[in-house]
Amino acid sequence: MPGESRDFPSNVIANAIETENGPIYGAEKLVFGAGRNWGGLPISVSLTGSDIAELKGAKEALKEEFKNNVRLKDITDNDPAGIKEIKLELKENAYLLGLNLNDVMIQVRAGFFGQAVQRFQRGRDEIRVWVRYDRAERQSIKNLDDMRIVTTSGDRVPLSEIAEYSIERGEVSINHLNGRREIKVEADMKESNDSSTEILGDIRDNILPEILAQYPTVVPLYEGQSREANKMGNSFRAVLPVVFFLMYAIIAFTFRSYSQPLLLFLLIPFSLVGVAWGHWFHGYPLSMLSTLGVIALIGILVNDGLVLVGKFNGFLKEGLPFDEALYEAGRSRFRAIFLTSITTIAGLAPLIFETARTAQFLIPMAISIAYGIAYATLLTLFLLPLLLYISNSIKLGRVWLFTGKTPDRRELERAVIEQHTEEEALEEIY
């Protein structure tokens, strides 16, 4: 059934199939997936190093820890066991007979795989003639024990007298990351709404230190969704300061004030409370898309604050006392700010409550904006006037401290100071 026709997500189906199926012994890889994960799996740790034995040991230890975590499933790695290979190791008497490992391997390969001894043309085709043991003499390991190796003197000796062999799994793939050998261990979460950040934090702080103490040459790197989140975080750290500076410069230039833009920016961390409550109420974890919603929220929040502060400065220029100007600004701009918030929330509500599968990844962004702006409305109407009053009180205290005078609160605001400067300039002209 499509996602719109059922009241449970696809990961619930996958988990139910996994529970009903039980373990499959002998399987090298077993995954009960529920669709693609954007940016990779939520839990992905790359173990890098130059010692392959330590890498494989760390891999097995980390996979065992993942299996013991009831919140994880589908534990896999990119180092699968290869096909069985026969590895030869020469005995001491082989070297006394003038043989080396390369000589022995060439003869073993020629006997069991074959060696080209002739080429000739037949019409338009080139024919190659290969020589090797008869099929009956190359079908089992016993044939290898009975094989005769030609020495440098031309004598023939049984392979079992000059060499020992072992059967081991070979390498299927060799992965590198940043110039070092890499083995990646990944896992998915049983519950899609679970917090991958919390699980990764536990792995980083409690599990990996014990494993790395046993395998000191191994260096862990965090891939998958964690890497994408780090890339986005690094981009934000580079871009957001520039964006905030430009916003501050524009607002400061418009209001002719250095403090009022800062008061608007102080509302931003308080608005994150609404974002957190919204995600908790709907059962969604904070994600990268939630962060993108917060960025959009900042623009709406600053815009609402500009409406209030602009009206407040206008009332001050009209000659209203500070307290009355603050009150009238909140009262006159209440409708504009409230309607802006209501229309934004109403527009996002259908997306928040949408059940279509194609809309699920956008819901965290909509939650961030809708709940953040609902909470930010209260901040703009109540906290921002309070911050404006506190800022004015600080200016008043500073003037009293240095001059011993207590001027009118209204005269300390930049809008009034700029107005007086303009009036003085006009008086000089006329």
C-alpha cells in the first residue's frame, strides 16, 4: 500500500519483517531497509589506518557494540569476506633445493589454471593452445597434495614436502579514504524518529575510546548523515557571520542606532525554544532540514521586530514620552505582527499535518518556522519592548554615572538625537 493509504510508516513494516524472520545464520550481509536515507545512513563510522589487522579487529569490535545496541539495526561494513583462497608458505628445505615462492606459484598456476604454449592462425581466428592438468586431476585439494614440483636440477618433489598451505578468505575490495586504508561500519536506526546525534555521541564518548585503546593505529571518521551535517555546519559557520553582519549593517544604517539591531538579534536564541517544543510535540528529531527552517525563521522574526522598532522610533520623533511611545508601538503594530504570524502558520499547517510520503522530509522545516514564529510573536510583543526599556535604562544609568544628571528617557534614544541634529541643520539653513 502507498504511504498515504496506511497509518504506519514503512520502517514499522521493515522492523516487523525482521522480527518475524529472525536471524539468518551464515549470511554475510542482511538488511531490512525501509527506503533511502538522505545523505547516507544515520550511523556511519569509517575506521582508517595502515595496519589491516588492527582495522579488522576494530571493525569486529565496533560491529559487536552496534549489535548490542537495541536502537540500531542493519549493521553492515564495506569489507566483505572474499572467496576462499589457498595461500602457500614454503618450508626451509624448499630453499635448499633452489626454489622460491615465485617459482612454486608459477608451477601451481600452470598446472591448475593453465599456461599458454602456442598461438596459430586459423582463417580469421587466432587459436591459443593451453596446457594444464586433466579435469580429474585438478578437482580437489588432494590433487594439490599429490602435485610434483620441478626443482632447478630437474628432479620432481611432492608439493607437500616443500610447502604448507592454508585456506583463507581473500580480499574483495580495498577502500581508501584520505590516503589511508578504510573500513566503514554502518547501521540504521530502528525508529526513524530516534536521535542519531545522541547515538553518535554515545559511540564517540563511550564506545570508541575503549576500542581505540586496543587498536591505537586506528583513526575514526564520521561519515553518512553526520558528515553531511558537519559539511552544512561548516558552511553555516563561514556564511552566517557575513549574513548577520550585513543584516546588522542595514538595520543600523536604517535606524541610525547601534543597539537596536543587537536587541533584535537577542530574540533569535529565545525563538529556538518554540522550535524545540514543536519537534517534541510532533515527535520529530532535530535535523538538517530543521536548521534550514530556523534560518527562514530568523528572517521572519527580524522582520516583525523591525515593524515594532520602526513604529516606536516614529512615535518618539512625534514627541511622545518614552513609556507611551513603547506602549503605543506595541498596541498599533499588534495587528500587523499577529496577522503575519497567523497567516504564516496557517499556510504551513497543511504541510505539517500532511501524511503523503513525498512531503515527510519537509515537515521538520515547516515545524521550525511555524512553531518558531508562534513563539517569536510573543517575544516581539513582550520581550522586545522589555529589552528596549532595559537598553534605555542602561543608557540612563551611564549618563547619571558620568554626569550626575538624570535626563528624560526619550532624549537618550538615537531617533530623537538624529531628529534634533536635523532640526538644527535646518535652522542654520533658514
